[in-house]
Amino acid sequence: MTKTLFDVLPWQLRTNKLHTSDFLLQESLTSIGNGYMGMRGNFEETYSGEMHKGTYLAGVWYPDKTKVGWWKNGYPDYFGKVVNAVDFIPVNIQINGVEIDLSQVTYQDFEQTLDMRTGELKRSYKVVVGNVSALLTFKRFLSLAVKELSYQKIGVAVIEGNAIVCLKPLINGFVKNNDSNYDELFWKVLETSHKPLPYLTMITVPNAFGIEQFTVTAMMKNVVTLSDSDQKIAKESLQTDEQVAEIYQAQLASGEAITLEKVVSVVTSRDILPSKQKETAERLVQKSLSYDEALETQERLWKERWQLADVAIEGDVKAQQGIRFNLFQLFQTYYGDDARLNIGPKGFTGEKYGGATYWDTEAYAVPLYLALADPKVTRNLLKYRHNQLKEAKENAEKLGLRGALYPMVTFNGVECHNEWEITFEEIHRNGAIAYAIYNYTNYTGDTSYLAHEGLEVLVEISRFWASRVHYSTEKEQFMIHGVTGPNEYENNVNNNWYTNVLATWVLRYTKEAYEKYSQLPDFKATVFCSPEELAHWANISDNMYFPYDEKRQVFVQHDTFLDKELMPITELKESDRPLNQKWSWDHILRSCFIKQADVLQGIYFFGDHYSLAEKKRNYLFYEPMTVHESSLSPSIHAILAAEIGLYDKAMSMYERTARLDLDNINNDTGDGLHITSMTGSWLAIVQGFAQMRTWNGQLSFSPFLPKGWESYSFHILYRERLLKVTITETVRIDLLEGEPLTLTLYDHNVELSDHIAMPIEGGVPSDV
């Protein structure tokens, strides 16, 4: 059952209700970030109801112990987790000695708004305390211009009565993770002081694995003003071992107000030596602008991002809000500025999944960033993996294998996932790393990365696959046993079709690339493949086993999939869904039900390898058994449904991926947003509805206009060109920047030098 908390608006999330019974969901949806740090939509003032206090810093994590009684050889030494960091937004508020806490005081006219044009989160309400009524307003954003700065503006305006108003802005170092075991703490406060300004320095507690500890310093500057400048403000300072605060107090009459502007700088040892953090934090906060001045800059920077990234939809406000919310959250999480960082599945919005890097980035995020950001952004994502090649080789060695096995979950290249069926078996992630190298090269036309760093990665991944396969003398073919495919509702299966296809493709692609680039004069011999090794890869590729059902003419998900009791999800009871919250794991594993695209993931990756008839047969066989309980699932199904002419299905899958969090479709958004899968709404529109393809370096489109939509438009960057694509009853493509380009529109080769327009082929399609 879906649950929508916020009004449906094109550019905002807005509600006039404090959803106390769904406060975790409300917190997740109002998360903000700037790529360097971020936080859930926690309240500045005291709130004693159910909540998940969470502020997170990019790249700051902790290696938590993971060894348990059933530890096996090769198991990760630790579970990497994002750590809830210094809490720098609190401002405690008292009126006539009464603490303002919306779980305790009487309030009315509550309103909360997240503006996606600026990244500003606003909130207001009226309270009644004795004979005093007052309006409280809260505004905040995290700066795009100066990544270390947080801006807040808080006001208390007395409507009736006389009030002593006390504001206490503070920085709190006593924080713990929501997922802590036995309330363990990951931070120790080193210092609190008011000189030169109130600041706090903390360090992650020592760990048993030799991982470098992180040091963080947060410093605040507070400016308090009164509507009556003749009034006086009493000020005092307060500090404990774990907090630093300032207290401002004023006596206000009816019609008078007090305003606090709080600016906080947050610096970490990732960038600044601990010995330099205090002076750096002071310099940043002293040079900070006023709230309103900084907001003007913030709006300008977001405008620049939206000019390229926005997808404009006419005729469907829910669809419009969904795509903008997802793009907004993606760009709050990652914008490619730091090659040491990657995109965590929850970003800055929660702690689930440890907050680390998954294969989601390469499979789902890379296509979006290729089209909506400078190529260096995607190149940084590729470099992130190249920089961790040494650790990937160590991961493979721990399993007794050659080459490199990239981790399922990581912060530093070392595998730190704590589920065996993921750590040992979900090895298809290795293929997604290689596919991203191909995707970058094919999309941009830039071969320089493939010819050097990329080839190093590909060779080691290929060596892994070559050592992971085995030869079946019975079938006289190569096989891969004991794996988990993308469908995590099956573990330890043999010959997962997708995994076998991906491994085969990697071996072929690497062999071709090595033979091509190793012959060039400027080739740097950082890797060497003997003719015998290349021949072995070719032998595996030519003789891999792929499960296939002749009767149905479909690719079989794995060896024993057809032995299951096959049934569509329409035979499930409503009370069974979602399966991962209602059924035992044993029940799920024995069922035929599919968590996300598996066979269809391979067909999506290699769409130019399969006929339309093959795509249709496999889609119609697998999708009816798919529960879409992975946030990554709907987008792939939307794209393929659109390609085979199931336009209504494509639209329903788009709605699911676009509003997965906004409508809490999987009943798990309270844990945090599904950041990496937010790319899916963009993929569903651009690769699904517009059918954008780039096979073999040839750009093509075959758009349709979904029912109920009047139009949609988007921009893409492609090979040093900027294009705008607009779909109404016609398709119009404008070349805004760059040289003329030959592309394919509905199978017609056209030359784009200014703009081209063509009617939607066949009019507005409907389901076949």
C-alpha cells in the first residue's frame, strides 16, 4: 500500500501536517546534501518523538567487527558502515521556560517545504505556551558554493503576550548510529572550546584493522538580531565534554521577533590535517555570507544544474515531481567533484546497506552521468575502481582465485559486506565494472581510458573469470557454479544465465581491446597477456554453457529454475507483499518469484545482441513472476516494455521507479532514500519512452508519448554536443552546442546541424 505524505507539486515537497506516525518517512524525504555532507530532515529544536537523527560526511566511515561463530575462510574481516557524524544543526528553543518540542507542546498551522530549485528546507508553525502564542520559522541549506558550510535561519515572532525567548544553538558530539550494536559509539570528542568561535573536534574510536581514524572539526558563527534594535540580548557560553553552545535570551512583546543565523563549517581529515582543522574551519566560517546572500548563490548554482538535467513533463504533475525529486537527490549526493567518492545506495539519508559503494553505480548511475555531466564525472567513477585494483586482487586471492574481484560493498576497495551469499556469490558485480568502461568509451568516443587504466582493470577481471569457471567434461562446456545473480531471491545457483553471459562478454571485450591497444606505440606495458592466456579466454567465450528452454524459447535464469513451481505474482495474496517483509527467507528462496531484472538485466545491457522477438518472449515469461522488491527493478522493465511495445506497462514501471520513495511503495523509505536507483526514473524516460540508444557509437531515438502526457523534453550531452529532445505529437531534436551529427530517428538516418522534427511514428501508440 502506497503512502504519500507531501503535496504533488512540480518543484516542491510541501505538507501542512506533521506526520508523527510516519516521522521517519518524513525525515527521509526531506533529506538535504551537497555531495560533501548531508542529513536527514531532522528538526533543529528538541523533538522527543520517534526519529532517526542522522548527519553524514562523504567518505567518513568505520570498520565494524563482523566475525561471528560461523566465520569462514575468505570472509570479510569487517563490515564497513557509514557513521552518524557530528550533529551541528540543533537550536534548542524555550519560551517562558518551556522547551519547544512538537511532541509535547500545542501547535497549529504546521508547514514544511523542500524546494528543489534551491535545496532549501523550510518549516514553520505556531505554538501556544501559557498566554503566549508565537510563530516559529526554520530555514536551512547546505552550500554548493562552499561545500564545508551549512546555513540556518531561525525566527521566533511573538503574536500575542509577553515572552522570554531563549535560543541555544549548539554542536553536539554525542552521536551514535541508528544501527549500533549495544549502543556502541564510534566517536570520541577530543576538544570543545569557544575560542576563537564555538567549535568541537572529534575522532573515530580506534579499530582493530589498522584503518586510519577520521578527525572532524565543526565550528559555528551565530548572529542574532531583534526586530526592535533597542532591545537587548543576553548572551552566555556553555560547553561540556561533548557539546559546545551559545545561549541568547531576549524579552519580547506582542509583534516583536528574534532571528538567529547560524553558520557552521565542517572539515574532516580526508582533506585537512587535524593540526590545521581549527584554523581552516575558522577561516571558512568568518568568510561566510549572510543567509540571504548565500541563498542567492545557491539558487544560481542549482539553476545551472537544472538547465542541463531537468526533464520537463507537461500533463502529469505526479510524474514531473517524481523525476525532479530523484534528480535533485542524486545531485545532492554526488556530482563528480571527488574521485575518492562514489554513490552510496542511501547517500546521506540513512545507514542501511552500510552506506558504501555497490555495483549500482556502474550499472545504473553511469548512463545518467554520461548524459548529464561533464565526461570527467564518469571518468572519476572509473578511476575510483582503478585506484582500488590492488584491493580487488587481494579480494580474489582470499577466495583462492586469480585476477581481481571487485567488492560487492566497499569504502576503500576491500570487501566489507557481511552476508555470505553476497560476498562470495554475487560475483556478477565484476562484470558491471567492466561494462562501465565499455559504456564510457562507447558513449564518449574517448578511448584513452580504455587503452591504459581501463585495460589494466579489464585484464584482471578477465583473469578472475577465467579462474572462476570450470570445464564440464559431461557437457564439454564451461560453467560457473555457486553464484547469486541479480535476483537475490535465489542463492547458490548454478549457471545463472546473466552471470555466464557477462563473463563471456568481458573475456571477449578484453581480448579485443588488448590485441588492439597493446600494439600501439604509446602503449604502457602495465599488463601483459601471453598468446596462451588470450587463447584460453577465447576458448571459454566460445564454449560457455547458457541454459536455454527450447519449448518456450527463452533464456533460463539458472539450471533448475524451471523445476520450480512457476506462477505469476497475480496468484499472490495482497497480505503476502512485500515478500521480504512477510515471508521467511527459506520460503522466498524456494519460490519462483524474482526480486529484480536478472535475465532481463542481461538483455538490457546487450540489447543489440538480441532480436525484438527474443526480448518479447523473455519479458513476457519473466516479468509476470517479478515482484520488483528491489528499487533497481522497475527501470529496466520500463525500458524493455517500451521497446517491445508494452507502453502502458512501461508507464506503470516508470511511475513505480519515479515515485518509489515519494509514495513509499516498498514500505522501506523510512530507512532512507534509494539514491542509486533514482537514476531509474531518468533511464525509464530517456532510454525507455524516448528509446535513446548508442550502440556502436551511433546515437538513435524512437520516442513515444505516454498516455496522459502532453509533452516531455530533456537535454543530453553526447560527444561534445548538447542536444535538446522534445516529444509532443512530433519529435524535435535541437543541436544547441557542438558540431553537426548524424543520428538515427525511427530507423531513418538524419543529419542534425540545427534542428530536426518528425511526427511520432504511428501516432500515439497503445499496448500490443
